[in-house]
Amino acid sequence: MAFSNALSADLIVAGFHALSDPLRIQVLDLLRSEELCVCDLCEHLGTTQSKLSFHLKTLKEAGLVRARPEGRWIYYSLNLPQFVILEQYLAEFRRTSPILPARRCQDDS
């Protein structure tokens, strides 16, 4: 699956970047079973809203979570289609890349 355009390349890069932080992984794990508001996420994770806000912004920019305002709260849920895109990107390596034996470097001396 070659990148169809710069936008999808940016989303793939942002997705893997978002997955590189342990706190963001914990957020995603919590959202696997239900939509949660920021206050619930803070309580489960034992962190402050200001710290969590940064991580939620990263997850939203990567397209991995959706934010839904309701009253004075914002509720977060997984955006599963974006996970499918990342999964398909990785699957393409498995499908099209042969496992090659290790090569030794040529020593020209």
C-alpha cells in the first residue's frame, strides 16, 4: 500500500508517533471498552487534566480518537477506521516483503 497522498502519509506518521507514548497507550486501552470524559480518564490514570490534555490532543491529531462535546464535558472514543489504516500499512510489509537472509558487508580492503 503505497501512500496515496501526503495526507495519508502524515496520518500514518502521526499515528505511530501517538502510539509511542505509554500514557497514550493507557488512554487507548481505557477507551477500548467505552467512551470516557476527561475527568474519568484523569481518575483512571491518576494524572492531571493539563497533562492529559496534551496527550489527548496528540491522539486526536493522529485521528486515533474522536472528541464529542456534551455540555461542559468532552467525551473521547476510539476512531477505529484510523487503526485499520495503520494495521493495513503494517500488513503490507508482511505481504510484500520477503524475509531475506542476513548479508555480510563487503570489506574492500
